Amino acid sequence: MGFFRQQQEILAQRLLRWQYERLKQPIPPQDVLDQQTIKLVDEAHRIAKKSGRNVLSIVKDLIANLRK
């Protein structure tokens, strides 16, 4: 895994944890959280390829939409 990908996953996981805490939901076990993080970053990369947007801004948008 590349350095930038690793950093994106670290940030995405922090944002996911924050979102769970903000919504007062229990944080899932680490393995589940890791899977969610990987799926989020993969989806953000797929969207970024099509739209040309920044991956991190897409990750933030995806996490914000989790509660909806």
C-alpha cells in the first residue's frame, strides 16, 4: 500500500470514529471499522476517477452521508 493511500485510510478512519461518536452510536469492532474504511476510500477513488475531485473531500462527503 502506498503512503498516500495509507494516510487517506487513517484520516477516513478518524472521521468514521468521530461520526459514530457524534451520532452517539457504538463504534464497531476494529476489524469492521477497517473494512468500512477500505470500502470508503475505494469508493472515493472510484468517484475521483470519474469526477476529478479530491479523494479526501469525497471521503468527507461519504461519511457525512452515512447518517442520512
